[in-house]
Amino acid sequence: MYNRGINAYKQGNLKQQVAQADPHQLTLMLMQGSLDKMAYAKGCMERKDYEGKAEHLSKASAILVHLRDTLDLDMDNEVTNNLYALYEYMVSRLTDAHVQNSLTIMDEVIGLMLPIKTAWSQIPEEAKQEAYELQQQKRQSAV
């Protein structure tokens, strides 16, 4: 009963954070969410909680697919193409980790995601603003 109250509070707090977040913060929250779900899945593997493992790996994979699918492929640059391929690889490796029940593969995927999230969190404010303005210009010219 106590956990239900905490979970309801967390859900409400998360909804508030999402409502107030800019696109950069939303992406950062998704990256952190994928790392959290992978960590939970690892814990489930260690405890032989196969249902929990499946649930958390499914959610982590869904987040990675969303991150992959929201890349601006119109930019067609090396960073975008590499991120697309890396997200695709991570989803594939999470499937391998699920099938093989492999903590080693989980560590590999976490080790791939962590530097991306860290780099994303260190983007200077000026660069964020510039990217936002560029996106706005692209939207206006498409209309």
C-alpha cells in the first residue's frame, strides 16, 4: 500500500517534469529512462525474475527505438547516421541479452548509452538554443 502512494507521487512528478521540459530535456529524460530500465532488468536477471526482466527490457528497447526514430534523418550527417546505427545495435543487443540472460551484454549496452547521455547533458545552452531555432526555421519553411 505504501509503494502505491510513492508510485503515484512519482508518476505525477514525472508528468509535471515532462510538461515543463524542452526537447533537449525530454531527450535526456528518455536516455536516463533507458538506463534505469536496463539497470532494473539487470537486477531482475540476478534475482531470476524473468517476468520483470522481460518488462524492463521491453521498456528499455521501446525507449531506444523512440530515440532512434526521432533523429532528424534529413540532416544526413555522420553523427545522426552513427547514432541511428548505434541505437539499432543497442536494441539488437538488448534482445540478445534477454534471450541469453546475459549480464555481460547488459553491461555492454549500458556502457554504450552512458557516454551518449553524458555528452548530451553537457551540450552548452547556446548550442541548444541554436538547434531549437534551426528546427523552428525548418518547420516554417515546410509550411
